[in-house]
Amino acid sequence: MATDLLSGALADLRADAVVTGHFSLTAPWAFDKPAVEGAVFRTGFGEPYIISVEGMAPLRVEPGDFVLLPHGHAHVLASAAGVAPERFDDLVARAGIRPSFDTPLRLNAGGGGAVCDLYTGIVFYREAVRNPLFSVLPPLIHVRKHDAAVGSWLADTLMSFIRESMACQPGWAVAAARLADVLLVQLLRAHLASAISHTGWLRGLMDPQIGRAIAQLHRHPERDWTVESLAATAGMSRSRFSARFVELVEETPIGHLTAYRMYVASGALRDSRRRLIEIATSVGYASEKAFIRAFRRWSGMAPKQYARSLRDVTYVPHPAAASPH
């Protein structure tokens, strides 16, 4: 059931921009990267490496494994535990490289020992912060090369992305962005299939009864849902359903419904041809006034102002993101 809803959760999430890099690193090496505004993914060949994210135990990543940092958390990469890291920006500057957002970064660094070839990318999603799936993803996702959920298609997609982005042929930026969309879905699919535990509504989705209610809520956000009708869908009493929903999803059923409706509406606002009342009714609001009030609470701005910001502003990542890692 979780994978059935993956397409819906990511249907209108599109990469706005991508930056990529290839680092040939010889042991010993280590560097730290500050947080970035995009989703970071990478794979390495040759020697394994260690990744450390604050608040999590250091993780050994084997050749051919995939790592995804959905929220772009700050982290340290190293050839082995105990190697003192240096700032990535200092490493790049010492190599005489001036990072450019529209050019892949190629870097050779390290102490001259065993080689780790690291391919990496940062994918920028303007709406990721409000995406219901992104909101419950952990800081770090590790997909092992030999996981049962990983097929040859994942490696094929990643290598296609690497070749397309590093070659810089005409139209590469668009092609790389679309391949990044496919790659993200495949990585998340493998994560959902292999992860032992989930958080938020993903954890609720794994529960047979709560998952049934979430699935119906996501498929039909326009319905006049109440706690009672959602509980009936789950085949539970109202009190038991509410308690179980909050325990698993960590928000109330109506709170989750409202957030999901607003996310769907935010996507619909991209289409300037749609009337506001049409969008409002499509997510379960009978009046524009009620919809505007709910949307303002969710986004901090009125729907029309939000729509103008989507149409008038071309997304440009923060300059610090021009150093892909």
C-alpha cells in the first residue's frame, strides 16, 4: 500500500535544478559540508567511505551503495574513521576550482592512497518543504547495493544521470533534472520496501487499518471527511482510531487531512487557468473564504499571492549550493 501512494505523493514534485560532481579521492581524506537547500544523493566506486550526520551514528557506505539526504543536512565524509575533516570550500579553493552552478564539479584530492570515486548530486525542489512525503523522511537514507528491493534499474538510472550531467551536452540540464526525478522515486521505493521502521504518515501507512484510512484520504481529499467516517473506513471505533492515528502519524486525522489538502491545492495553483473556487472545491472547501483562511494558515500567504510567487519567480538555489558534494 505504501508504494501505491508513492506516485501520488511525488506526482507533482519536479526538480527545479540540479548540480553534480565527480570526486576522485585518495586515502586518507575527509571533508565536511554545511547544510544545503536541496536533496543530496551519491554513490561511490572503489573504496568504501564513512558518512556522519549530526545526531546519527557514523555509517560505512560500500561501493555501489546509494545514499540520499532528503533535507540536505550538514555532514562529514571520510575515507576512514578518525581522519580529521577539512572544510569542503577550502579543499576546492586549494585545488584552484571556482564552483559554477551550471557546470559539474570535478575534483581530485587526498593523500595518495586507495581511490574512492564519488559521484554526487544536489537536486533542488522548490516545494519539497511542503511535500507530505518529504516531511517524514529521515535525515539519511542508505540503500545498499545488494538489498532485495534494489534492481538493476536503479544503477542504470544513476549511471544515466551521471553520464548526462557530466557530459554537459546540449539540453543536459533538463535531461539531468528529469532523470533526477526518476532516480529519487526509485531510491524512495527501495527505501520504503526495505526499511524496518518509518515515521509519520509512512508509519501509519504500514498499519493495515490506519493505512487504509490514509490511502482513502489521499485519493479523495475533496470528500467531507470526519474522524467518524475515517474511523469507519479503517474499521475501528472513533476513539481507538484517533488514538492509534496520533500514535503512529504524530498528528490528528483532521490535521493530516488539512495539510494534505493544502499541499494538493498548492500544486493546483500553478495553473493560472483554474479559478480559485474550483481549486477550493477540489480539496473539500465549499467557499473561497474558508479555503483562503485555511491556505493562509498553512503557507503564510493568500492563495493568489502564493500563485504569483510560483509563476513570477524563477527558482535559483542559494549560491552556497553551487559547490555540489
